Amino acid sequence: MFPSLINHLKKFNFIQNEPLSKHSTFRVGGVAKYFYDTENIDDVPELIAWAKSKPVPYFILGGGSNVLFKDSGFDGLVVKISADKISLDPKGVLAEAGAKMAEVARFACANDFSGLEEFSSIPGTIGGAVYGNAGCFSKDIGSALLRAWILRDDKIVSVKNDYFDFKYRWSKLKNTHEVVLKVLLKTSAGSCDKSRMDEILKLRKEKQPWGLSAGSFFKNPGSTPETSAGYLIEKCGLKGEKVGGAQISSKHANFIINMGSATSEDILDLADCAKKAVKKQFDIELEPEVRIIG
Ligand SMILES: Cc1cc2nc3c(=O)[nH]c(=O)nc-3n(C[C@H](O)[C@H](O)[C@H](O)COP(=O)(O)OP(=O)(O)OC[C@H]3O[C@@H](n4cnc5c(N)ncnc54)[C@H](O)[C@@H]3O)c2cc1C
């Protein structure tokens, strides 16, 4: 484990007892024992080496738009990756893991490259997107990724798309927990379809609620509208259902909203209520898309 690094570890000024609610779009969660927000991608291997040497568990955080931190917090190190450089490469666009999906899409567009338009409306970072194979409107990040630099067995390695074994809202990283440091995304020369970007944003505003959430709470168990998690939860009559300060959105039943005063437990109880109702009525097991931490 990075023996040379352990001897020469940079002195990091960790924040102690950092409220994780500040770093998740749900705005809930307890504190992280240690927290470090880095804008330098080269810090990441060292930070992980530090956690391993303590030893304490570590968790990699991007934009916090697909996580639910429990009220009990995280008894280890949370590394927030804010390294977000984006540049052009002869094969496409290079982005550090902390670059926002929307920024990467806009950068490509501003440089007259197309192919990333759909991603302009997805919150969060490119690192988080690769982890969960984020996507929308029939396109996911797995279809655009050419290559990534990841931290594997404490070494930085470059891997191609097929390494990730991308599936619907799934990449191999969900099993290995390797860290994405940088990605190369495929783009096509030719002007970017700005009207497609506007159309997607408009559709989102029409169909999805505003408010504090982590997007869709559950994965869709099937690929038809009648087997989407939102449809099934709605059919159970749960739109608008509340537990404490959390509510199932009355606009889209797969969104759980923190109405302002929710605890993580309220959200989990409400999710459990939806899961049990769908199981009882349709004999379908809903699986969270949101990562539950703590
Ligand atoms: C309003 C709203 C709408 C949304 N709409 C969509 C949508 O249309 N489609 C969709 O797919 N998602 C959607 N989401 C969910 C979310 O935006 C995506 O899943 C996004 O890709 C998460 O990125 P993040 O940086 O916020 O990840 P985080 O929430 O910070 O982390 C999520 C997971 O990724 C891991 N991770 C983060 N960075 C890295 C890294 N560098 N290396 C390895 N693992 C990492 C974390 O450890 C964690 O397990 C939506 C969320 C919101 C709030």
C-alpha cells in the first residue's frame, strides 16, 4: 500500500466533524469524522493512502447528488473530489473526475463538438456519473466514455470503456469501489445541438419536481413506462405521502423530497414504505439507485 507515499504523506488539514448535509443535494446526514475537499487530483491517492494507514474507512464524494448520508454520519474520511479541469484531446474531451457533467457538456458544445448534449441536464460530477453509469433520454455515460484513469490496487491505471462493464445505472466500480481520476469522452466534430440541450432542460422542468432530492430514488425495474418505479409507486397511491419532513413528490413518484426539515431516517422510512407497497401490490422488489452511506 503506497509504502513510499506513507513515508512522505503531505500534511493534510482535514476538517473534523464536517456536516455531510452540506455536501448532499438531499441536505441531510450526520457528520464525517474527517473531511477533505480537494481541487488537486494528485491528492486523491495520498488521501486514500492516509485513510488506509490509519486505518479508517473512506468514501469518495462527487457532487453528492446521488447519495443519502445517514443521520449517524460517517466514521472515517470523506474525500470530496473538486478537481475539475476540462480540456480538448484529439479524440474528444478530457475531464478530471470532479468536473460537473453539465460543464463538460457545455465545454464540448462551446468548442463545436457534439455528442454530450444529453448530459447537460444531469447534476453531479463525471466521476459520480461513471460510477453509476448516469444517463437520461436513452443515453448514458457508458456510451460516451472512451477511456478513464482510475486508482486500482493503489496504482493509477488507464482503462478502456469495456473495463467498466456498463449496464443500466451500473458499472463495475459498484463492486470494486475503484476511484475515477480522469476520463476521456468521445465527441463528434460538428456543431453541437443547442436546441436539444434546451429541449431536454424544458422536459425536465415539466416532468421532474424542484426541491431537495437525489433524483430518482429507485432504479426502474423494467424498461417500459408501466414498469418504471415512479409509475408503480404512483399506482400504490403514494404520491404526496409524507414521513416527518420527507414527501413522495406529487409530480413524480420516484422522487423523495426533503421538505426542509427531513432527517435521513424520514427519507429511509418513506422509501421503505414505497418499497413494501410495490412488493405487496406488484410482487416487484425495488432497488435504490441512490447510494445510502453510514
Ligand atoms: C434533480 C436531480 C436529477 C437527477 N437526474 C438524473 C438523471 O437524469 N440521470 C441519472 O443517471 N442520474 C440523475 N440524478 C442522480 C445524479 O445526478 C447522478 O447519479 C450523478 O451522476 C451523481 O454524480 P455525483 O458526482 O453527484 O455523485 P455522488 O452523489 O457524489 O456519488 C454517487 C456515487 O458515486 C461515487 N463516486 C463519486 N465520484 C467518484 C469518483 N471520482 N470515482 C469513483 N466513484 C465516485 C460515490 O462514491 C457514490 O458511491 C439526478 C439527481 C438529482 C438531484
